[in-house]
Amino acid sequence: MGAKRDYYDVLELGRNATPEEIKRAFRRLARRHHPDVNPEDPESEARFKELAEAYEVLGDPERRAQYDFYGQVSPGPTYPGDLFGGFGSLIDAFFGPRRATARPRPRRGADLRYDLEVTLEEVLTGTREVIKAERVQVCEDCEATGSRTRSGERSCPGCGGTGQSQITRATPFGRLSTVTTCRTCQGRGTVVEDPCESCGGTGRRVGEAEIPVGIPPGIEDGVSIRVEGAGEAGERGAPAGDLYVVVQVKPHEIFERRNRDLCCEVPVPFTVAALGGTVMTPTLEGPEELSIPAGTQTGAVLTLLGRGLPDARTGVRGSQHVRVRIATPTKLTPRQRELLEEYAREGGDRVEEEKGWFARFREALRGDE
């Protein structure tokens, strides 16, 4: 630990300073370096202690004389910060009691979150849900007064409704007044003399509530809906919090959502794909006929306009995109097989005569020998 600074330097004084100049210097520097005035400066408390220690010595004629002669002084009976009940009290001794802080206001109720799952069908049309949630709500037995007789709060007898208590005591610098928060009412300035048995005088208690929530058409996954005043009740008449309903859209077994559009896959018989025709495709509003052009290949995408989801702002619906998957029959009757073989021959496929790729590969190897 380093050597202590000269007490005269600490108070920014010369050695011939008068007692009045010492007092004025300490008053000026203490006001400047008090921790309450510099809450963000971690060095202010150490600086203030140094000022208080210097004043404790130089402000006492006997200890000052000892310090001037020996350059040091024996420990005093106490430290000023402790003598006056902390730094705030030491400032009070010089500058008078600090102004009382404002009484704490009743706190607003807490906000709540609820996760709600909806289906794609509900996204299409919109829906209205009733949420059952456990929350802190107004005590109905006392009508939020906290009082068994509903008389409500009365002025605190301990502080006279100010929320503050003032203690005055004698110090070496005179009478010292310290303002603190009233312990009886915890600074509120009011008390409930006959607390409600159901809520213990708070005016609130936990209960289950049914809250209606409207889900608009076209809502996106993860969107939050704010229900004003549906959160927890506030303290003694303070405003209630809000409820935030976070919407989660359930995965669909058929459709995949892409913003306003829907995508699905439909099997199409190979004869319909080749010759053209119609098949039934699912939509969110029920089965619908889909036209298949002749020669449609597997993987082709056909579009149904206006069969998607609505835009949440404009209401305009997107499209439904249908991916074609050619369905090949796994079992054929002899007649069906005969017709297909004939078709293959007519089309130049020659399934029975044409050599497979493995045979052609083997012949190519022989040609290199």
C-alpha cells in the first residue's frame, strides 16, 4: 500500500490555512467528490474517504498541531464516515438533509407470453381462440383494495403519509438529520389496516383466466399478437400488463407453406400423363379437379391460382403449386402387358430385342481386345 498524501494537498490548502478555510475547502471538495454525485466513478468513494480523513485531522486543532510537528497523527476515536452513519450523513452535517425521494408508485402488472398452435386451415380462414392461462389478477374478494372491509389504504401513521422517516441526532458538527424510507409502509406512504385474507392485503392473487384472442387470416409463423391489459394485474390500481400470444403454425401432412403459396405432390397415372386428362388434387378447401396436359413429365409443376393463403394485410391469396409424380403400375394383367409391349414396339422401344446397357458395355470391352 502506497504512502498517504499530505493532508494539506488533499484539501488543496497551504499549511497556514485558517480553520474556516479548512472547513470551506472540505465543504467544496466533499460536494464535488461525494459518491452520490458521481455514481459512475469507482474512484469517488476512495477520494471522499481521503477528504474525510484529512478533515478529521486538520479540522481538530490538537491533531493538526501533532500532524504539523510529527508529519503523522495517532488514530482518532472514530472515522467520520462511520461517525455520521455513512457518506450521505456526512454531507447532511454540512449541507443539511437531502430532499426526500419520491414515493414509489404502485408497479404495473407484468407482461405474459403464451404460445398458441394453429393449423394451416385456420391460417386460411382466421380463427378465434379462448386461452386459459394462470396469472396474477385482481382479488375479487376485496375488489383490489387489499382491505377486508374495502376501506382501502390509509395514511401511514409512522411517516404521516410522506413515505419518509427523519432521524435527528447530535454530532460534533451539530445536529444531524437523516432521511430514510419509512419501514412501516416501505415508502408507499399508505398502509392497509385490515388486510384481505384472500390476497394478504396486496389486492391481487393467482387465478385462472379465460382470454379470447383473435387470429387474423394469413398470419405468419412466429408472429406475436398483443392483447392489451390481459397480463398480470398491477399493484393496487396500477395498470395491468399485456399478454403476448406467439403464434406457431403446425406442420401439415400434405402442404408445405412458402409465404402465401402452398406446395404439394400429386401422383398421376402414366396413361393420363401421356394422353392428358384430369386428376383430383387436395386443397385446403377440399378436393379439386386438376388438368394434366398430354406428355406431362414427372417433376412438372402445375399451378392453381388463388388457392394459396391470404396476405395478412391485403387479403389477396397466393397460389397452390402441384408437383407431378408419375405413378407406374406394379401389377399388370396379361392383356395390359400385351398392350404395353405392343406400344413399346410401335414406339421403337423394342424392350425384348434391345440389348441392355450391361451387354453393350461388355461388347465394347471385347472390341478393345
